[in-house]
Amino acid sequence: MKVFIQNEAGSFDKNFYDEKTLMFAGTARVSRAYPLPYGFILNTTGDDGLNVDCFVLTKTSLHTGQIVECDPVGLMEQLEDGKEDHNVLAVLRGEEEQLDSRAKQELVEFVSHVFDHVAGKTILAGNFYGRESAIDYVRQHKDPGRTAAGASV
């Protein structure tokens, strides 16, 4: 699957894009630095009307605006303001990063506090699921007439 990198690991900047055209729409500061590269899966639409969100488990430096080939390895449940907004967890194609307890803890800490500066905003992390759940989630959210992000998931 192809993932568009929206925000770089270590950055306090959240970049906004029209996720269908990839046109840059602005930047805002967040309360926590992104622990991993974060973006969205091309040719998908989540329940919130935006592309399916994705964290890339890698030590490789990825930059905003890059499109990278990834393989799903997990799914993290998330509710944002009471609405489903799950995150696919992926690795760069050919890499073998692990979704271990440390990575899970970092992700829960991040999503729980990234919008502390926004009054009334609530984000709750839920359960983590494996590769098959992530693949199913991407398939369920692929755009009609398209393979999920040009991938064989």
C-alpha cells in the first residue's frame, strides 16, 4: 500500500492536506511530538471521510510529502470525539520493524495527549490487533474501483 507522509517523527507540526488531491492546506502545532512518521493510505476513505490514518514503524527518516510503499502489520483502535478513527500500523516494504509493547505504549501516550491544547477534544486509544485485522480494515475502506492504495492487501 502507498502511504503519504503527512508528519515527520519528532515534529510538533501537524500538516494538513486535502487528502484526495494531496494539496497542502496548512500547519498547526500539537502538544506532543510525533513518535513515528504519520500519514494516510492513498485511495482509501475512513469513516470520518478522510483517508485511513497510518503510523509507519521505522527508524528510517521519512519526510513530509513523501509517498512510501508499506506493508500493514497492525491496527490500533482509536475514538476521536466519540467517532471511530482507527490507525493502521505499517512497516516500510522490506523492513522488519516490530509492533512491540514499547511502540504500543508510545502510540497510546501520543494519541492520548497530542491535542491537549484543544479544549474539549477527546481521543481514546483502544485495543491493538494484528496484521490480518489491518489488511481487512484497509480492504473495507478502499475507494470504490481502486485497489487499496495500489497494493495487494
